[in-house]
Amino acid sequence: MIWILVGSLFFCMLLSIPIALALASSCALVFMITYGGTQMMHLLAQAMITTSDSFPLMAIPFFMLVGTLMSRSGLAKEIIGVGDAFTGEIAGGLGASTVVACMIFAAISGSGPAVVAALGVILVPAMEERKYDTAYAGSLVAAGATIGPVIPPSIPMIVYGVVGGTSVVAMFAGGILPGILMGTCLVTVNYFVSKKRGYLGKKRGGGFSWICKVCWQAKWALALPILILGGIYGGVFTPTEAAVIGSVYALVVGTFIYKQLTIKKISAAMVEAALLSSLSMFVLGGASTFGRLLTMERIPQQLAEAMLSLTQSPVLIMALIIGFLFISGMFIDTISNIVLFTPLFLPIVEKVGYHPVFFGVIMTIILCIGMVTPPVGVNLYVAQGVCRAPFANMIREVLPLILALMAGVVLILIFPGIVMFIPKVLGLVH
Amino acid sequence: MKKISYILNHLEEYILAFLMTIMVTVLAVQVFSRYVLSFSFSWAEQFARICFVWLTMVGISLAAREKMHLKIELLQNILPPKWISKVNFFSSIYTAVFSLFLGYLIIKIVYMQFALSQTFASITWLPVWVMYAAGIFGMFGLAIRTFQVSIFPLISQKRSIKQ
């Protein structure tokens, strides 16, 4: 039974049938063979619809909307200015600023490729002007954008929270420090690369008061994460409500303060947000019956027993799972990966003593690194579209950055407190 | 005539923008009234959820038109070009046929709900089939758009090559 389910799924996915339909077809096949009834087929069709009948998941289109509105409001320039004010002076300053800007943008938008597009069009030409290698500039933006879904708000974390039955609020809190750590790793590598190649920094415009002034200019962009996260952790909103309020804020700021949003741009932003959210929701719909079949057949327990009979070491099991997710992330997108593998791996890691929030954050990071690994790195393709360097050069330039991010993952595995500290302080986990 | 076909080709975008506007408005008013006026609407959350179901389904149809559905494009990188178009043709046909099948199942579900005349607990005048009907739009939309953008162009391309 399991082989029919998994075999037909892989067959369909290899033939590049949409993942949602591949999941649904493999369930349909199993229903036809083993349960022999149309009643089960109705459950399959029903699940495609009722998956969206969920308030927590409704945060997805609204966080997408915050991102699509903000990137149309012309805020990217101010955010880059803030990054430059802090790190512009050191060697490779503009590269470091790129990473910092990616981190700030990450706190506004929940998705990676959108960050690449919004920041890349400004930063890549600026880096080229300061004699940075084009492929390196594009790779740096692509790698920086992997932080996007790690620093809250985060679409993958919402999906993980719903699929794995974990608190989304705790997941968001767990992502903050790892996101900053990933940024630090990238800035470090960028520093050494720049020093070696002679990418110089730029003289700072002034002292502390000047930095404050630059931050004040970007206040409308910087206030948004404070509003969203402050609202969630102050107990004022649920994540979904925070996303709605964030959208209204972005609408008001973009229309009345930056005067960039028109009715046409707003409706385009809405359509884009809805479209992006339906891509994930469709996969979730197809996967919900798939997940139920796995549970009915006790597949996660069997897999857990098989793995535990191989080794009892938590570290080794975690390393195996991370290796698997890393490879899988090279071929399958983040959301599909989370939907497919959370029900399989979560019981195992819980059994060997890891917290679901810790695993969720690690999983998000690993899968996000998959967005810059060839052959199917979305961020890399979007960045290439912006910088137009040969793809082979980009792969060579992105490799040290991937290694830097992986070093961050190893640090988190050695010191789990990096993930768990903030959720514990806020009293979200025990 | 031209105008009608333009509207039909962009139908999903109008619906999505409309639904998004309604959802943002309803939920923003809900949050505002709960914290400022200490009053909340009992129907707001359920209503937004029905809109979200429609948003997802209409978005699925639009994603088919934009060829954006999440899939694995591993074979596309390995196979020779001649085979790629064959695989694409097969997967598009399969997508269209399977979504028609799902659409047919959903019609049956809607029909059953219609016969039961069940309504939502928090919106007592609204029958439940209104939510399920979104699935008919989504699945048939997915099939129609797949024919439009992925199957017909491949067929006409083949014809012109033969001629």
C-alpha cells in the first residue's frame, strides 16, 4: 500500500504534474485499489476545499499582501540606506549592507524571491558600480534573501505550525535569533571575500546622529515589523489579525505618505498576493488527504521505528533528517517539502527529545538554503534575472555563501538555545 | 466581442481583487471594533473564511493561466527537447482530466449539500454549498486554463510544423 502511494506520487511528480494534483492522484489510486469506494473519493475532493476554511492559514494571503504592497511603495531605497549607515564603512560595505537590508525586508515580507526582486534591482547595479563582480552581487542578494522566511513573519512557519500542530507565535519568536545569526555568517564571508578582492567600503556620512537621521527617514518601513511583532507578542492580535492590520498599514503608508500606490497598483498587489497564497493552499489541500492516509497506515510510526533501530543517537538522527531535507530542498519548493515531511519526521525528532519549535525552525532554515542551491534554486533564478550573469558563475560565487549558511545551522545544532531562548523568555514554550 | 473575451480572460483577477478588498475590510473593521468599541461581529470570521476558500480556488485557476503551479522540473533539465514537449503534453492533459474529475466530485458534494439545505452555524441564512461551489470554479477553471495555455498552443505548434 505504502509503495503504491509513494510510487505513484514520485511518478506523477517526475512527469512535472502539479504537486497538489500528484498528491491527490496518488491518494485516489490507493482509494480505488484498497478502499474500493467513491465515498473516500468524496473525502479527497472535500478536503481540497475545506483546507482553506481555516483562520490561521488566512495569515498567508495577508502577509503576502504586506510584502507585495511594501515592495510597490518604493520603501526599498530607505531600507538599503539603513543597512548602508550601519555597515557601509567596512571592507565590502555595500555587500554587508545588502545582507542587512535583506534582514530588514525579511521582517516585512514573508517570502524570499520577492525580496530578491525588490532589493536586487537597486543593489546589484550599485554593487557593480563599486566594481563588485556581477555574479557575486547577484548571489549575495539571493543568499541574503534566504533569511526572509526565517525572520518572522514567515509563510513556511505558518504552514509548519498548522501541519505540525505547533504554535505559530512560538515559531515566529524562535526564528528571530537564527535569522540574525544567518545574516552574521553571510556578512563575515562577505568581509573576507571583499578584503581579498579589494571591494572597498564608502566613507560614512556622519556620526551617531547621522545614523539616527537615516533610520528616522526609514521610520515608516521600520515601524511595520514593530507593529506586527509587537501586536502579536503583546497579545493584541493573532498572527492572522496582525497580517490584516499590517496590510492596512502598508496601504495607508504607501498611498498617503509615500504617494506611490494607485488603485491599479493596489489591485495588482492584491492579485499577486492571492495568486501566491493559492499556490501554497492548493498543495496543502492535496496533501491533507495524503497526510491522513499516512497516519491511517501508521507510516510515521513505522519510519520512526526503522530509524531508531538504525541509531539511537539524537544528533545522528537529526543529521540524517537534515541531510535528507537539504537534498529534497534542492528539487522541491519549501512549502511542499514542509507539507510532505513534517508529519513524517516530527514524531521521530520528538521521540528523541527535540522540541517541535526547534525542529520547525531548523527545517525552515534548511529548506530556505535550498532556495539558493542548484538545480532548482528559485532565489538564484530570480537573482540571475536581475543581474544577468552566466548561471555557472553564479553557482561558483554562491557556494561559499551556502557553506556560511550551513555553518550557521551547525552552530544552532550545537547551541539549541539560539532558537529556544526568545520563545522561553516570552513563556511560549516550556 | 473583443471586450467580452478580454473580461473573460482576466475574470480571475477581478474576482481576486474584489475578494481581497472585502476580506481586508471585514477583518480590519472586526479588529478595530473589538479593541476600540469592545464589540465583535459573530459572522465576520466565518465570512472571511468562506471568502478565503473562494480566493484559493479562483487563484488556482489564475495560477494555471500563468503556468505557476508548483511542480518539479527535474526532467526538463535532463531530457532532450523533443521529449520535453511530449512530457509536457501528457502532464497538461493529465492535469486537465484529473481536475475535471475532481470538479465532477465537487458538483456531487454541492448537490448533496444543496439537498440537505445545511447552513453555517454563525451565518444562519447562508447555505453551506456556497462555500463548496468555489471548488467547481477552481477545478473547472484549472482545466479550462490548462487547455487554453498549455494544450492548445502545443497542438497548433505541432500542426504548423507538419505543414
